[in-house]
Amino acid sequence: ARANLSEWDEDSAWEGFETDAEGSDAEGVSAASKPRKRKTTVQRNRIKRRKAEEGLKKHESKIKARDEQTKRIREIASDIAERDAFVQALVAQQAEVDSSDEEDDGAGEVVLRRKKLGKSKLPEGDLELVLPDELQDSLRRLRPEGNLLKDRYRSLLVRGKVESRRRIAFHKAPKVKYSEKWSYKDFRL
């Protein structure tokens, strides 16, 4: 029976795994119940070599997969660069058409804004102006108006760092459960 075993089956049997190639005895007792024999140095070396080969194959396959990923990253980066160049060319062409059709009054500017978060729209910015009677003769005496906190919060909303929400005027109050006092439990002896 030992002559029929391949090198793989023999090694796996020595590793503690029994295969069906060896079969079982007529009484139904498996071959694993037999007392183990000591491994020879030849068998140990053979197992070490096989493990080293398997580790090398795994390492090579990982390196190959990593190389394929880097090649794919370069392809994606080149596609994105081409798309960006195409979009910039379209924007430049559109700007030329707009400037030739209309006079330069600043209408050709493209306002870039990140994708907004949340369902509600962004709050309008406060109109900052100073009336003529409030004007000072020196800009040093002119006091800045506005709220730094509100300005900072709005800039976070515009940049897409914080989700924009609307104020809820009347929030749902929790239901209050009324119960009578159980005075019959308060008794004295």
C-alpha cells in the first residue's frame, strides 16, 4: 500500500492528515489509530522543501498581484488625467465663446462648489454693507460687523465639511404617562 502513495500523500500523512488513498482496515479501525513512527531526516527535509516551495509560490503570486494593481492604478490615473484635460479644454472653449458673445462683466466665471451634504439648501450669506451716514472718515475707526461664529459655520457648510440642516420650530414632545399613586402600598403597622 505504501508503494501506491504519492509523495504528497505520504507527506500529508506524516503531517498528521490521513487521506483516503491509504484506506481503512476491514474492522473499520482507521490508520490514524496506529502508533506513529518517527520521521526520518529525509522525510523532514522533504517536508521543509515542500513548505519552502509553497511559501515561495505564495510570495510570487502576491508580488504578481501587486504589480498588476500598480499597472491598473497607472491606467486609471492616466484616464483621469485625460478626462481632466478634456474638461479643462471644454471650459476654456466655453469661456472663449462667452467672452466673444458677451462683454466682460464677470459673468463668465465658473463657481466651483463641492457637493452639498444634507437635504436642505445652504443659507444665504448676510449682505454686508455700510450706510453712508455710518461711514467713518478713517477705515481704522470702522468696526467690523457680523458674527465670526456664523461666518465660520457658513464657510464649513459651503466647503462641504458640515451637513446643512434646517431649524425645527416645534419638536415633538415626549408623551407623558399619568398614573395614580398607589396609596394602598403605603401602609403602616
